[in-house]
Amino acid sequence: MTRRGHPVTPSQANFVWLPLGEEAADFADFCARHGVLVRTFPGDGVRVTVGLPEENDAFLSAADSYRAGTDPTRGPIA
């Protein structure tokens, strides 16, 4: 995640923490539209549980699209 430019708190657990602050709810909604569920802590961040390789790939794809400001299903993010 960090090599992809995403802020991630180091973890030794089966989840990662993304300290997204006020973007947490928007990011979670974006992920949900792409079939990826994350646990939201509004105003603070999201917790993402490590899953199967294809689930992790789906999450990474959604996270990369969000960060790039694009939504493959809708175009640029406003």
C-alpha cells in the first residue's frame, strides 16, 4: 500500500489501518460501490481486513481508483 502512495499505519495483524480523516466515509462509500467492504471510523479512517488474493486485488483496484480520482464505473470523481 505504501509503495502505491496510500497512507498506512504499520500493522502485524490481519488488517491494515488507513488514516483517511474526513475522507474515511467517502472512501468507504466508494469501496462499497465496487463490492469492497471496509470498516469505517468516520472522521478518522478505515480498517481493511486482509482477505483472499482476489479480494485484496479488488480492494487495491478500488483504492487506486479513488486515489487517482477516477471511478471506472462513473468517470472522474467530483
